[in-house]
Amino acid sequence: MKKSIGIAVLVIGVLLAAFGFYQNEASSKTLIQIGKTEINTQKNDPMTNPLIIGGGVVAIIGLVVVVVAKK
């Protein structure tokens, strides 16, 4: 029972961190494009950092629960 809960928490943590990385990359846009040369801007959204950090923490907790449940 604990192992399945740990796996579920691990998956949720990985998905949460992946969503945070995706949101962080989605904020770039092209300013100027001349031929093959282009100038891009990337705005780092500080609101995605808690998603990435929180997802990592939740994934680590899930991994610990899975490892402890094996014993």
C-alpha cells in the first residue's frame, strides 16, 4: 500500500517539475529575424520556480517512500 502511494507521489512530483520547466521555456519570443539571423528574448518568470522546486521536493519524498516501503 505504501509503495503505490509513493509511486503516485513520485509521478505527481515529476509532472509538477516538468510543467514548471515547460512554463519557464514558453516565455521566450523572437524580436527580430533577418534571414538566418534572429534575436530572441527570454523572460524568466519567477512564478515557475516554486513549481520546479516543489515538484523536485515532492518527487524526492515519493522516492524515499518507495525505497522505505521495500524494506
